[in-house]
Amino acid sequence: MAEPGIHRIEVTTLGDLLDLRAAELGEHLAMVFPDHQVTYAGLAERAGFFARGLLAAGLKPGETVGILLPNCADAIAALFGAAKAGLYPVPVNARYKSLELADLIRHSRMRLLFISPPVPAASGAPDFPALLSAAFPALGGQDRTALDLDDAPDLRQVVVLGESAPPGFATEADFAAAGAGVPDGDLQRRRQLVKVRDPAVVMYTSGTAAEPKGALLSHEALIRFADGTKQTRFFLTPQDRIWTALPMFHIGGIAFSVATIYAGATLVHTGFFRPELALEQIASMRCTIVLAAFETIWLPVVNQPDFSDRDLSSVRIVMTVGVTERLRDMASRLPDAIQVSCFGMTEASSFLSLSYLTDTLEQRVTTGGHPMPGMECRVVDPVTGVDLPPDVEGELLFRGSNCFSGYLNDPELTAQVFDDEGWFHTMDVATMDPDGRVTFVSRLKDMLKVGGENVSAAEVESYLLRHPAIGIVQVVSAPDDYYVEVPAAFIQLKPGATVTEQEIIDFCAGKIATFRVPRYVRFVTEWPMSGTKIKKAILREMIATDLKAKGITRAPKITTAP
């Protein structure tokens, strides 16, 4: 399908976009959560609150601001507020444990971090103040508005968005009182300095090394993604209600929020995902777009016992990726809606490619669709760099208006992944059909995709090597009928050491994010080798064969203390 004709693209900054929509739409609902909702006027006012407080805290343009919050309107308001002030918001994965939080805070050189208040242990929700206190034991004895931590030298404040806070943490009242003294003119001058190609957000994504990496996405990249989604794929209007369960620290949750605001539509979010609540929301809110994104989100919804009894006639588009046969099955559950697929990644501002509504069902369930407007894709031989014919597997390269601009505080890695012509080398194996549709096949890089979460094998290996009994460890993917794949660890113990599979799992549980914890552990004394390298492909075959022989299709659940 040819793209629609020329249209006006409102390439602007995030702060200006939100203020413009607030002026146009006022009391029109911007975001709806199970326990709260906010209008465009209210969202813009809250973003201004964050921007003024950040100026009062003395943050300078280009400094980083962390956002560690549950799924709520403040997660987006804080992001837009920081961007309005010329700062770089850093959404933090709410599933991280103290070790991972500390690494990210140090790497991003974060100056201020927003978190939610302590929660009762029985709630099962993360207690962010407790995690931060575990990450930085000296925090409790610090001046709450002028931290001076040896193990986080850039961090100056941790602001709890609530009425009270533990020692060392600033309260929302502290933050508000300081921000109230910032003249409107000061904020106006700061926002006028923000350029559309400045970074608007830093999205951390797992890499091939045991180090975090923060992708810098510009205002222009996010706005052009939003425009392409609105104008060429979903044809959004202010009457659309867009449902999603993607976390607000995920590129999907953020990029879709930007696209919703760009279109002046309403985002309906399930908060903490529960499939029965999701179904109720979609039906009662008369949602028109379902952005499930992953089959692990959408399948539990369509499998609800009362799914077929619900009036879902408002839904016109469902976006999800997954195994082809399951995609066909899920499409059949809602036959009057068009189900589309994508190829997505953080470095492409979410969708790199997306089906057209006019694509056939077969094209929509077997490919990731056409590249988004402004994006170019190539499939090349990973050794020679020569372009490959249609339908031949090779490394995927892309460049264009939605592409990220590099990795925060890592010029060497940035130089490695971009070539002289500006092509980003994804290290993903893909194909392109004769019409240009992109389809993901596998990874050249050592990465797992666990229920939609990127997991670097090297990061998990690095943590496991802290165990005193482990000599050598290799982490690979094991097939799973729910998460698609989960981590499995092959371990060679140190001489004389003994440890059990459960002890290894317990060593990880509660210390690293649950989606990174190995679900299976296998002990070996010899490795399949290729010269000097361990052949991980053989290890993947070994665990897959072992699980199949035992009739295991789904990994056991990991339980951790709150």
C-alpha cells in the first residue's frame, strides 16, 4: 500500500506539544487509569509543576532526571515536565532490584529521582524507598535536598511523590515549595532553549555487554513516530480511546502516550495488569485501539471466560506480536477488528515497522509490516555488508527520522553501532519481502526477549559470577509457551564446590529483576566449543531437547519477597 499523500507534520518539542493540546482540548480526557484520570489541562498543569520544581532544584539543561513510579499519570507528567525544562528524563524499570537501580543511577549520572511512597508489604508492589535505601545505605543520614553519596556522586535528591518520606528523602511538599518560587518567565526562557533534535528521553535497554545503555531519543524522533502512527497506520482522532497495559517505563508505554497526545486522543491504561480488569476497561470505556503489543498481554485477555459475551464492537484495531498460529487464533476472537503486527525496538522510538490496515491477514500475521514513514531499512550479509535479495536472512540495518541519536555517556559504543552513512547496525537477523515488509527472525547479539523484556545474557552471567561456587556460566534462552523464551544457566562449578539448582535461583531471586532470573540451571563439566568460544547455539539445543523430553513447556514461577 502506498503511503498517504503529503500532510502537515507538527514537529515540535514535547513540552510545546502538551501545552498546545491543553489549550485546544482543555477538559478532554488525556489519560484514564483504574483509580484516577486526568484531562489535557490537568496533565499540562502537572507537567509544569514538575518543570518548575526541577528548575528550583538547580538542574541545568542536559542533566538527567530519573522517574521510578508505578503506572500512573505522574509518570508521563514528570517526563514531559523534565523535557520542557531541557532536561533528559530517564524512565526506570519498576521491576529493578537495588543492585540494578544503583548501576543505572550511576551510569546515567542522575541528578534527581522521583519515586512513589513506601507501600505495605502485603500489597506485593515494590517499595521504592526501601530499594533505594538498600542500594545506598548512607542515604538515610543525608541532607534530603543536597545528597552527597560516595557511591552515587551525581545524585542530589530523591523526591517521594507523597505526603511523607523516610530520612534522606525529600517530600513532594519540599519539591512544591521550592518550585512555587520559580517565575513563569524563567520556565518560559528554559523551554525556548529546547531544540527539536535535543534528547527528549533516555530509554535504558539491555545490551550485549554486562553494562546498561541509555538510548537517546529526540523530540523530533518521538513526534515523527507519533505522526506516522496517527496519519498512516491508525488514523487517530480525538475520539479514539487507546488501551494499553505496557509499563510507563517501556518505550511502548511512552511512545504510545506521545502518539495519543499528538492525536488529542485518550489513553486508557490498566495500571497493574490484570486480564479481567483489562477486558472490563476495553468494554466499558469503548476503546477503539488495543495496543497489547505482546501475546503475553493479549492472550490472557481473549482467554477470559466472558470474552465472547462482552460488547467489544468499538474496537477497530488490535496491535500485537507473537507466534504466527497464535496470532491467527487471536485475530479470530475479534473478527470485526483488524489485527496488525510490528517490528519494534527502543532505538527506533518503538515501531520500526508496522502493518498497514490494508495488508492481508496472512501478511499481518507473518511479517512485521512496512517501515514507518521516514525510516529506511536494509538487510545485509553480516560479514560482507552486501545487501541481500528479498526473503533472504541477514542483519537488519536502519536509519531515519525516528532513529535514536546515540547512547548516553557512551561515545565508543555509539560509534560502533552507526556506520559512516548513518545506518544503525541492529545485530538482529531479519528478512524483507519484495514489497519491503520487515520480519524479525532471531538475534546475532546475545539477547533474550522474555515476555517483551530485553534481557542481556551477559548481564545475568555477570551477576551469577558473584556466587562463590560458580566458575564458568553461560546463559541462553529456553523455549516457553507463555514468555516465548526464558533464561537458562549452564554452570561449571569451581573445583570442590557444590550447589543446587534451587540455590542458584534463590541467589538471584529478589536481587535482580524476576524476568532476568534463570528459570532452569544445568551443571556441566565440559562445553561445546568452536575454537576458543563456547557454542551457545548447542546449549540452546540442549536445554530445548531436555525440556521437551521431560514434557516441560512452561517455566516454574519465580517468587520473591516484596
